[in-house]
Amino acid sequence: MTEVLVTLFVIFVLAMFVGFEVITKVPPTLHTPLMSGSNAISGITIIGALIVAGRGETTIGAVLGLIAVIFAMINCVGGFMVTDRMLRMFKKHPGKRK
């Protein structure tokens, strides 16, 4: 049991480092399109977190699953809001002249 937790913790820490390195290398002009594309990944994360939280094998697994669901939902909803705002910026407004 302890070996499994240590292994999962190591994978988590490595994923944090890789994610940080990938995100810091993205130029600001590409951030919004990439964020809208990451909504699909957040959806997959939500499904995985629901499965983990729903199993309820251990209390810590259920709590971590719930936290993962909350953070993935925040990321997904925020991504859709940014995408919607970005798309509204490119719409032509009927009453305005240029």
C-alpha cells in the first residue's frame, strides 16, 4: 500500500514539473486557443475524477477525487468562458461602423 502511494506521488510530482515546463513555454498569443483546446482534456479529467471519487475505496481517494472534480470543472468552465469571449471579439456588431 505504501509503495503504491509513493509511486503515485512521484508520478504526480513529475506531472506537475512537466506541466509547468510546458505551460511556461507557450507564448501569450497562443494561450487562448490552447486553453480552448484543453477543454477536451479537462472533460476526460472530470470523467476520471468522477470514477475515482465514486469508487470510494478509501476516504483519501474519495476526497482527492472530489478535489479533482472541482478543479477540473473550474478549468473546463473557465476555458469555455474564455473561448466564448474570444469568439465574441471576432463577431461583427450590427450597429457599429468602422
